[in-house]
Amino acid sequence: AGSRGVSMAAEAGAEAPGPEDLRASLGTVAARVRAAAEGSGRAADDVRLVAVSKTKPASMILALYEAGHRAFGENYAQELMEKASQLPADISWHFIGHLQSNKAKALLEAVPNLAVLETVDSAKLATRLNTVLEGMAEAGGERGPLAVYLQVDTSGEDTKSGVDPAGAPALAAHVASSCPRLRLAGLMTIGAPGDADCFGRLAECRAAVAAELGWEEARLELSMGMSGDFEAGIAAGSTSVRVGSSIFGARAYPAAGSETRARARGDGARRPRRANTVGGWGGGATARLVRRRATRTRGFGAQEAASPTPRCRGCCPRSLQRAAAASPAERPAGTAGGAPLRGTPP
């Protein structure tokens, strides 16, 4: 069965592909990668194939590992940590999802065989990774510099993470000069579906980064191309492609809502916010305003307490000015010279 057959079977609700199907799909994709590399004037083994196993069980990864494959990619930190603890230590893991700075320590400590972190998109994240690695070294957990790619947003889509191409040289300079525990190894992009120009933009960005650092361009890898466009990525100069569904079949996400999906990817389930109403008090600004108003009016009559706007207490600047200008006979009860008497109800 070919890779496209596996994907279609999964979408049709068939059982997950078995070891033989997985190996056949991997062989088909690997052959296409080699052919695309040769077609672009390079050696067949010049392009790395990262098998993206997002949402797939460890058993499926193990089937491909036993077939000789070693480079696997994961999008979610929690999922990678769990799988790495169950699988052989010589797997070369690529983290290819967005990483929050507060999860860097847990990921680096749990996955000592993390080969590349492909999604550094800010100086904050780079600095955090470097700090965590320095702390691990001081505690005796020495490891060589972690290879990282800069994730570059070449499509300008709101849904895509990544540094703007114009900001990539400065970020690269920060990593190279201020993060000795990191090794800048390349650039990565996702790109817009069907827009091969995104790959050309990443190649141009690599040239700008190399010029900023005074490096040869070949020193920086290009990670671009996925199941639907990896051959176009290779034609544009990609040295590493990330292929998931063409190998493992269509992904099966949780059928429940975002809370279940967040829990599955290790982001934690968000507690639902209470309704922003007077009865439930809620948690927003409107509820806080209503609470204050109800507190002011408490004890001065049920009708006034039920009103969203309490009666004027005569203590705002405008009320004080009116009271001061009024004759003693016209002044509201409970005031003296325009000032409210302490403890007098409104």
C-alpha cells in the first residue's frame, strides 16, 4: 500500500495502518525524496526525511524505527516527552511545534536525545533555552550545544508563528553571540498551502542571515516542505522535509472540544469562565461594577438595591458644587455647607 492509500484509508475510518503498511509508506516517501533531491542536482541522501508522528502512538514510531528510520518530529512538548520515555534513546527527535518559554526546562530535561529544536522565533525563547541548558550543565547534566533552527514566517498569515524575515538576521546574531549553549543550525518555515514562493523567501532569508554572521550559506540548513509540498521544497533548496500524514495516515484528533484537545497536547485544560451576570457574579469588569453598585445600595430599600444605577450620594464634585451654591433651605438633608455628613444615608 502506498502512502496516499494509507491516508485515504485512515480518512475513511479504517483501522490504523499496520507495521507493513507503515514501512511501505515510508519507503514510498523516501523514494520520492531521493528523486526530488537528484532532480534538483544534489545527491540522493542530501535531504533528511523527518517522519512527523504527531498524535500517533509510540508503537507506530517503533515499527519505523525497527525498519531503520531514526529522525522523527513532534509538535507538542508533552507528547514528545511521553513518547521519548517509551522509545529507544538513539532516536533523533526534532521538535517542530510552538514552544512556550515556561515549558523549555521540562522538555530539555525529559528528552536528552532532542536533536534539533526547529521553532526558535524570539530572543526571549533563545535566551530561556540557553539559561536552562546552563543550569543543567551546572547540575551535572552536561550535553553538547543544542542545534536550533529559526522559524521564519514567510507567508504573513496570522495563524503562523515565526520571526519576520526582516528580523531574522538580528535574531540569528543574538543566538550566535549571546547563547553559547545553542548552535544555530538552520532556518525553518511552514509556508502557505500552495504558495511555493514561501520557500524562495526562506532561501533569501538564509542569504541575509549568512551575510549578517559572515558565514557560508551552506552552513545553514533549510527545513521546508511537508506532505503536500515537500518536493517543491526540495526543488527550492530544502535540506530537511517534515512528512507526517503521507507516512502515518491522516491524524485522528480528539472529537471533543478545545478543552479535550488542549489536554491531549499537554497545554492543560482551561477552566470555563463563569457567566458574566449579576446572579453568578462572573469574573469580568461588568460584574465587578454591578457588585460595587449593589454593595453601595444594600440596606437602602429593595427597589433601589435592584436598580443597576444607585441613587446619587451627593459626594461627586458636581453634587458638591450644587449643594454649596444652594441656599440652606434648598440643601439636601444630611449636608452641611454642601458636604455630606459622615454616616448619613444617601
